[in-house]
Amino acid sequence: MKIGICSALACKLDDSLKYIGVDHGVEILLKQGIKPVFAIGDFDSIENENVLSELDIERLPTRKDVTDTHAALEYALENGYDEVDIYGVTGGRLDHFLSVMCLLEKYADKKIRIIDQQNVIQLLLPGTHKVYQDEYKYFSLYALDDAYIDIDGAEYPLNQYFLQRQDPLCVSNQVSCEIATITNSKPILLVKSKDA
Amino acid sequence: MKIGICSALACKLDDSLKYIGVDHGVEILLKQGIKPVFAIGDFDSIENENVLSELDIERLPTRKDVTDTHAALEYALENGYDEVDIYGVTGGRLDHFLSVMCLLEKYADKKIRIIDQQNVIQLLLPGTHKVYQDEYKYFSLYALDDAYIDIDGAEYPLNQYFLQRQDPLCVSNQVSCEIATITNSKPILLVKSKDA
């Protein structure tokens, strides 16, 4: 079951999804005509508190051990959503972005994606994965721990390449025909990107 | 010896630094009245090729194993600069950003920082480090490998906390008096951030 999380820096959203609004993300959803199924946060960045009155909300304390987006993700997972697209956490404060990157690994068994106007980031568990030719011209792979990588059907194919975390070799690859195939021995990050 | 690298997405620069311009970053430097000491890239994103005529440049092929920013960093390190501030690699295509993040670990023995208008990211080698109270309200720590962390002089102190890579607990801390002290058993990332 799939849901979106809309955080403070979101721009273009997939309007076929249901959303949880996080802090100022609630106002972004409402401006795009989307009523969030749930709103969560300390709401310290909300412009007009009145928008919260007709919503199902959870108000978090300002001083807490998790970020508002993290709390929203936990709410989604606890409520049976195992596929979550997170919007509005890139750009701006990169401490928040890197915290969400931690969550991709923390909840590696769920399908979590970080999405913005130029990028989709997700974790690939060990195994074989397909990357389709689509609006994202480039795909890149990053190791979390050292991993063996195979890439087929791409501009830069690889055969049992030992990808270390400090090695950016697998940036800006492209699907050469319709589908590229990636096989990885350890969890890795897949980033699909397009130019502005 | 310190130098800056100015890549395509840079905004506000420290004008007391000398710079290497990367691709469209060359034009950003020139618009801010800074003549780069060197320009590097495939220059596929440059608006006016004429600006290159009076500069010391290295033209890279479009198809290559390293990004233009990576090549600029290698140039800086080979030319004796051991302290490098990298501007213009955040936002936009996050594949490029994550590739530069790899380089912090690849060249962990150098002082490399990724800087934008709201953030400074750097790697801290194992040891004890000071964080000063300054324009950056928040500091956050992220593990690369599991690390033991001590934090003193901060809003959220820690004593021998076992920080794992998937754990975003150390986000948004604040220096409580003038200086906070961090001690880490393994290399970690320090992110200093401020609100917009």
C-alpha cells in the first residue's frame, strides 16, 4: 500500500497519491488542492495555523529525538503503508536530507523513495534490479558498504566491479536500450536524475 | 594551502579565496568579478565559450570516468592545495552531489568542505574536534561506519553513543555555550546548517 509524504520543500507532486503532510508541507498540499490524510509536525514553520483545524493532526514537541519527516514515515509504516514516496526533503538544510537518507537504510525492507523535480533516490537490496528508460536520463549507483556490481544494458557496463563507498565511478550511467539490469551483492543506493 | 572550486550551482562565494572554475561555474565566478586561476570541464554547460579564451583551461572529454568537479579536485590536490572549499554541487542533480560526498571519504586526509548558502559539510577523522558557535545554528553528525560518539557543550550531549549509519539521532544539535566538543572513534560526517 502506497502513500506520499509531503515535507516543507516540496514542489511538484504526484497528485494520484494520498499524502501525509509534514509541517509547512501541509500548506503546500492544500495549495495544490490535496487534502492530507494526516498532518504531523511541531508546526513551527506553518504560516496559517487555521489550516490545521479541519485535519487529522498529531502535534509533536519542538524538542524531540526524531525529525518531523521521520515521525511521518514511522506513522506511515505503522499504518500499513510499505511503499512511501517522500517529497520536499532535498535542497535547503542538508542535515534534514541526510537524516532521510539514513532512513532508507533503517527501513531497507520497505519501498521508500526520496523524490524531487530532478531526482529519485532509493535503496536496492542485494539482488538483481531493472532500470527502465524513462524521463530520467541518468542513473547512478553508490555503495553503502563495499559491494560487487554488475551492470548490463547500459552505456557503461560493469562485470563484478568492486564498488567502494568512496568511489564515485558509477555516476551518470545511461540505459542503452529499454532496460538496464543491475546486480549487487550488498545494499546500494540508486539515484535516477535528469537535467533541469 | 587553500583554494575554492566553483561548480555550476554556486550562489554566494567567499571572495577572499582563489578559485578553480568548473564548467558553468567559470561564468558564475566571472559574474562575481573573480577570475579563476584555472578552468576545467567539458564546458558543455557554458553559455559563452569566449569567456574561456583568456583563461588557463583544461578541456575534458564529455565521456570520461570522473565528473568535472572530481577532476577539478584532483587538479587542486596535485597542485599542492590541501584545503578545498567546494561550492555549487548541492541542489540540482543529486547524483553529482553524492559523487562529491564520496570524495570527502576518498580524500579523507585533506580538508575538503562542501559549502552552500545554508550548509557546510566535512568529514571528521577519528579524534576530538571543536564546533564553534557561529552563523550556523545547527550541527549534525552522520556515521559512515558504526562509530562511538561523545558530544560535550551541546544541547544534546552524548557519552559513548554507538552511532550507526542508519541512525539519524545526531541531527540538529546546537552548541550550548561557545564551543562544543565532538569525539569520534571512526570517520563521521559533520554538517553545519542554518535556516533559510
